[in-house]
Amino acid sequence: MNTKTFLEKIFKNEKINFRALKDNEKPINLNGYFDENMKDKLKQLNEQGYNIYFVVNSGGTKQDEINKINAFYIDCDCGKDDNKKYCDLETVNQYKKSVLKRVQEFGLAPSFIVDTRNGYHVYWLVNNANVEEFQEVQNKLIHFFNSDKRVNTPERIMRLPNFYWTKYINNQYLCTVYQYNNIRYNAVDFIKHLNSKVPDIEHSKRMFYTTISKKLNIDVSNEHIDAIKNLDVNRMKELICKKFDEKVPSNADISRVRGMEGKNGDNNKDNIIYLTYCNHFYPTHFKASNKADLKHFIYTKISINDFLDVPEGMFNCVLHNDSNPSAHIIRLKDGTQLYKCFGCGFKGTITTLVEAIARCNKVEAVEFIQKVYDIELVETENQKRIKEML
């Protein structure tokens, strides 16, 4: 589908607000019809490295200027990897498959799906929608699809199809209309259907982990998951130690890593906190002097792959019946490990995983991990002096 037809389906005969964005450059706003003159201007900007967008709804470019809702829409974006770079196309394609599956589960065919390189933009064109109810509708769509949370106000811009994604100037990607259905919904009917899918966001959040936990009954082959589900500390510690022994060669140079207690000297026998080999950690005595150290250790040092007994790279999600590998572990710039599944949309740290699997609260999850890895939260001498002074 060409750009002119795409825009005519949304705006009919109305003028359109376009925006060209480029890193470290001032945004360029253009208003008018998508005629040959406008097309040439936008194409020229695109060739200069600008990404081309448009305001989906009518009336202006600011939130209080929007006076007509043309569509409800979401931005499903695969995000970036642990090096803060856009995911490779193979990973993105896996994500796109999960988005299409979720669109099918939603039950109302979209008017448009636009391929944006890093994911999909999905639109449902509507008539008679109120500006006042737009944000509530968007938030429910975002919750259902686990899409970009920023796309929840009526002035939000989306990518214009048949123009290039230029965030990698030497590796551009042509955005196109992936799917078109000649449908325009009555807003009341659309919202009624949406409410049947997401009756209450807060309630859905509370039920999310319960639903996931029930689905865990599908996989009974993973002993690690079974131990986590039962918060069985002894069994989990036994499995983690076994995993360490399997992965570490008998002649390996196992590093003794020192923590807060050992910074002032090497003679203190209590400063040996854990053993490590190639990012595999053995449950030994780790002393954390404050909650920040405890959190840092749990989120950055404990391998989620070893904890769950799942392989590196893509693997079948442990939270739902996953026939195709859709989950993987990503590492943020600060070292934090996150579990992310393109299938069910789950994204969280190791503590969030324990909460979901064991149906427990955060305190219980942290205590379980502490006991498995023999992590002790102790007071430093300075903290003791401050407490005495207080």
C-alpha cells in the first residue's frame, strides 16, 4: 500500500501534521496534505537521515489541541540488547511472531499493521471516539500487548510507511504496511470488546502472576522450577551446587572474589564471600553490608540461566506452554540480568521470577534467594556506631 492511500484511510480529506526527527537536530514540523510537494520534502529529509513520523489524531501537535480521534494504536518494539544496541533482525523476527500471535488473540482485526524494523505499529481505525477516553483505552491496549507505555496520549506520533528507518544510517530499513484490513470500528463497540479483555488493569496485574503460576504445571521436567515453586531451599541449593560442579572443570582456576569486608585487607577470613568460574557462582558465604550491596549481588552476580537451569541464548519460556523458544536473558549496562519472553510478555529480574513461579511476595522471594546462596546481610562497624549514636 502506498503512503497516500494509507493516509487517506486515516484522515480522508484532512490536513496532516508530519514530523522529521534526527539525533542532535531540531525537530522539523510540517502541516498539509500528502501531495507531491509534501512527498518530495519528506523524502529529502529522509535521505538526510531524518526519521519521518505523523500525528495519528487530528487537530494539532499538542495534547490539548487534539479534537478528533482517528485510531487507537500501539507501538510494539523489541527494544535493545544488553549493549544498548537495537536487537538483530533474527531476534526481532521472533518478537514480531509473538506480536502477531497476540494480535490474533485480541480478537479484533487491526486496520493496519506497519512493519517498523524493530517491531510493529498496530492501528484500529475508529469512528465517534471521545478524546477524554483515549488515554484509558490506550493504557488497556498497552497492558494487553505489553507495548510501549509512552504511546498513551492522543498527540503521539507514529512512523510513516514507505520511508526509511534511519537510526543506523548505514543500515537503513524501509517501513511498510505489513497488513491492511478495510475495517473502521465504532468506538463504543471497540471499547466494549477491549473491556472484556482487560476489565481492570490493576486487577489484571494482580492476576498476571497467578495465571503464570498455574501454567507452570505444564512443565514438570525442570527440577529447578519445581524447587522454586515450592520455595525448597535445600533442594535448590543442592541443584545449584550440582550445576556448578558440572560446568567447572576439575582443574579450573576458581576465583575467590572479595567483597566489602575485604577491601581493607586480605587477612580477614570472613572477606571471602563467593567462588566464581566463568560467571558461574557457587553458594558460599556472601556478606552484604547494606541492602544496595545485596540487591547488586542478586541482580548482577547470580546467573539466571543457572538458577532456572535453562541454556544460553533463546529457550522455551518457563512461564507458559512455549512450543517455540521465545525467552532469553539480557544484561543491562550496569550488569543487571533480566528475563524477557516475547511470547507471554514477561520481563523481570530474578526476584520477580521467583515471585511469579512461587506465587509469593518480594520479601519472600529475596529471602529464598538469600538462603539458597547463603547471603547474609550484616552491619558494618560504621553502621553499628551510627546505630549506637542514634
